[in-house]
Amino acid sequence: MNSLPGDVSALVIGYGNDLRGDDAAGWRAAEGIEALHLPQVETILSRQLTPDLAASLSGAPVAVFVDACVDPELDGVRVRRVHPSVGRGDSSHHAAPEDLLWLAAALYHASPRVWAIDIPASEFEFGAGLSQRTSAAVEVAIARIRDIVTRAQ
Amino acid sequence: MSRQIVIDPVSRIEGHAKITVHVDDAGDVQDAEFHVTEFRGFEKFCEGRPLMEMPSLTGRICGICPVSHLLASAKTADAILSVKIPPAAEKLRRLMNLGQIIQSHALSFFYLSGPDLILGFESDPAKRNVFGLADANPEIARRGIRLRQFGQEVIEALGGRRIHPAWAVPGGVRSPLDDSKRLDLLGRIPESLDTARLALTTFKRMLPAFEEEARAYGDFPSLYLGLAGPDGEWEHYGGAIRVVDSTGKVVASALDPADYRKYIGEAVEPHSYLKFPYYREMGYPDGIYRVGPLARINLCTKIGSPGADEELIEFRARFGTANSSFLYHYARLIEILAAVEKVQELLADPEIGSDRLRASAGINQLNGVGASEAPRGTLFHDYTVDENGLITKVNLIIATGQNNLAMNKTVAQIARHYVHGADVKEGALNRLEAGIRAFDPCLSCSTHAAGTMPLKVRIVGPSGLLRELERS
């Protein structure tokens, strides 16, 4: 649910299109975290990042965004800190984690510590399945996310 | 020699499109076109799939309005099974559709069009977005987010997830509404009603400043088409097709959605992947009609919930049958209020807790049509199956597609009003986009026909046309 329970210690948001091959990486990673049933950790699966997620973000002290990433120089899972910045808002499809963090501060005076996990991806054909490389990277991402959220508890 | 002004992509809409404005040497607009540049192909690649998969499959046409397709598809399958679904199942499907209307309309008003309306069409483009709105008026932004969340929570409470809930199925629905969730949702009603009323008050206060826009943004006569109840009351899930003209006169009523081909024709144009539906009796393009909030508000006799009916009376007193596409915004806000009031009513209905939720049957018809009102307008799904229940043919008439002629006309009207001479200001370009945004189109939904459109490919070099290829 968008309205988080009151005692959430960490929020994991996996986003992308689960019918476009490797674009499902964010979902698969978030589902992997969900399956661990970590206490006080909530997950959200979303097709895209929309402004209403700022409200969810404001309810957790720690958040992790996870998504597929097309970057030829990305050699493995990348973990990076996210800092607030104002987006262009040209499309409800293209908000970035930085935009939502900015909105969380502007609207809810919330400043969670936020990370983004970029999972290397290259195959985006119609279909529900990850490439071998991305599938392996999802397992790594799940482990990295677990580290972040368990440290938050 | 003519000049083209191209806006590509159009911003703050769902999906991808471009606008081309043709101007002559004097800078006068000759014509304008709205091009849809997406191609999706669902009508083709669903062939061969089992009927039972169709609600889930077609729900994936769109990530913003999947519920609309889910419900229209389930209704189509109901028709092929020849079942009347249990009353509780219909009420739950209606509840989900109302949640969809709330979340979609809230997104349209607060995130997509709100920046223009509240910050101004000529305001700094760098800030004329949801972030600028949040900065300038955080309270409105917060309220808008909460209202959209409420609609999504209705959907999630029923279907288990906010997007692509695999819950409406042929014959009914998969699961009941948990009573604790029902009470949670009821608890959110007062705030949601308050926000809906705030949005209406805010818009009505701003409206006098938009007289020019109301005249220039698609103000032309057309038919209005949508579902309505037996006495013409506002409908969003059931009922029959009703058509009124630009004066409000009823052109047709109680039309069976299953007979849509008798009264809706579809044309194609080379400049767009979107089909051009029209009302057959009046031919193409004279049979131009609009669907969606403005159409539903124009064609209904009443809404059937107290606050929304009051607003409808005020709207009618002010505009009669409203023909300006700018007033889609106003109609959308009335519908949000209607939807929240009707959610409240359904959540208090004791039948909503029933566990009799599904009728079972085999394939009893080889063709079925299901129609429902998506937030953007009437949606038709038409499936033909074989004896084994495998899809052999699909036709989808999407809400946004039915507004295609009107969107083109709107773009041309705005262009003629705001584009003059060689110096085209940024505000004018934004207004062209804003004209499209008034319709709140979902272009991701609208582009599916495969191999049926005439295509013209023009290869143009610096010295002019090099080669022209055409597929008819």
C-alpha cells in the first residue's frame, strides 16, 4: 500500500516493465527482498516513478530504488547514494529517484537516506524473462539491498 | 513556401506524440496535425491466446489505466461465456473502476495539467511541471498526491496490487474485499471528498482568467458519446450507449455496445498510427464525436450522488452543453467528486461483503463485446474465439482514439489562435500541447492495429523529395 505502516525502517522500490525482458530487473530484485520477509521492510513494485511515491518515501528513514540500467560501462551492480534534485516533470513516466527525494523534502519535510541500485541490462525484447547476465546481477543486487536495509534496523 | 513548426515530443501526456503546424509565408496557420508515433500491436499478438488470459493480457496495454482494459475484457469474456455475473461481483468491479477514475483524473489534473492551470500557460517552462507546482503550492500538491493514492488504494485493496491487478476474470472477480480494508478505505473518504471539493473550488475560481483558452481550446460543435443508465444517468461500467449533439439533443440512446460496428466507423490517416472513429450515420469526418469526462457530463441526465449532482446543475447553468475542450478539466473534477461519493456508497453496501463472486460457464458464443467507461472515455473490446476458446480476432476501440478527430481539430484551432507570423513564442507551443492535455489522452492504449494502415514514406533530401513509397 502507498500509505506505509508506522514502523517501517526501510522501503525498497523496484520499478520497470516486467514484460520487457531485462527491464523487469528492478521488480525481480524487489520481489527477492519481499520473499526474505525482513522485519520492518516494505517493498513497492511500480511500472514507473510517479510523484505519489514521494509520500511513501517520506514514511521511511531509508529507501532503496532498484532498476535496470543500460550503460555499456557498467560492469556489475552499481550502488550509489541519491541526493534530491528538481526534475523537468515533462512526463509522468520519467521521474527519477532524485526527483522524488526532492518532492519528499518539499512536501513532507522528509529527508530519508536513499540509495539507487543499478542492475546492468541489455535485452529488452517483449517477454517475461531476464538475460543470464541480468539474472545473475539481480542476485547480487538483492544481497546489496539486504545489506543496506538490515543496517537501517 | 510554407513552414512547419513541430513539437516533438508533446510533454506531460501519457505516451508519445508529436504536433506539426503548417504555416504559410505570411505566418498564418494553414493546418495542424496531431501524430501518434507509437505502435503497439495488441490486436494482432493476442490472436491464438486463450480467452481466459485476455483480461490479464489486455490489462498490460497500459500502466496508467490497466483497470479499464481489465474490466472491458472481463465483460467481453462474460458475453462469450453468456453469463450474468453475481451482483456482488458487479459491485466490486464498479468499485475498482471508480478507484481507477479517481486516480487517473487526479493524476491528470494535479500532475499533468495543474502546472499550466495553477502556474500559468506562459510561466517559466523550467518550473511549469509538478515540481514547480509543489514549490509554489505544496498544499495543493500534497492533497493531489493523497487523492491519487486513495484511488490507487481502492484498486490495490481489491486486486492486491496497484497496477495490472489480475482480479477481474471471466464470470466475475477472483476475490472479495477484505472487511478491514473496506473500513480503511471508508476512513479515507472525508479527506478525499474534501480534496475533490477543494479542486473544484480552485478551478472555478481560476476559470474567469481562462476565458480566452475556453474559446480557443477546441470549442466547436460535435457529438458526445458514452455509456448511460436507462434514464440517461451517468454511468461508468454498465448501461447502454447514448449520443447527444452539441445542443444536448439526444441523437441516439439505449444503443447496445455489442452493436458498436453499426454506429461507429473507423477511418485511418497516413500521418498517425491512431485510428479515427466517427459516428456512422453522419459519415467521416462530419461524424466527429468526443468521449470522456466532458462527454459523460454533457450526455447524462443526472449523476446520482448529491455533491456531484449539485456541481452538474451549476455546470449546466453556466455552459449548457459545453463544447469547449478546455472544460474537460472541469468535467474531470466533477467526476472525481462523483466517484468518491459513489465509492462511499458502495463501501457501505452490505452486499459488497458477499463471497458469491463468480459465475462459471464454457464457451457459449463465438463473439463478444464488452464496453466500459475508462477515465478517458468509452472503451470497447471485441473478441472472436474458436470452439476451444482461443482468440481468432480482436478489435479494440480505445477511448483516446475516439477523441482523435477532436484532438486534431483542437490543435488546429489553437494553432490558428496563438500562432502568427515568424515569431512563435514558447507559450504558444505550450498551448498546443495543453490542448491535447485537456483530453488527457492515453496514447499507450491507442495504437494497436497491425498491417491495416496505409503508409506513405517520403524521403526528402536538401533539394526536395527524392522518393515516395506507398502501401495501401
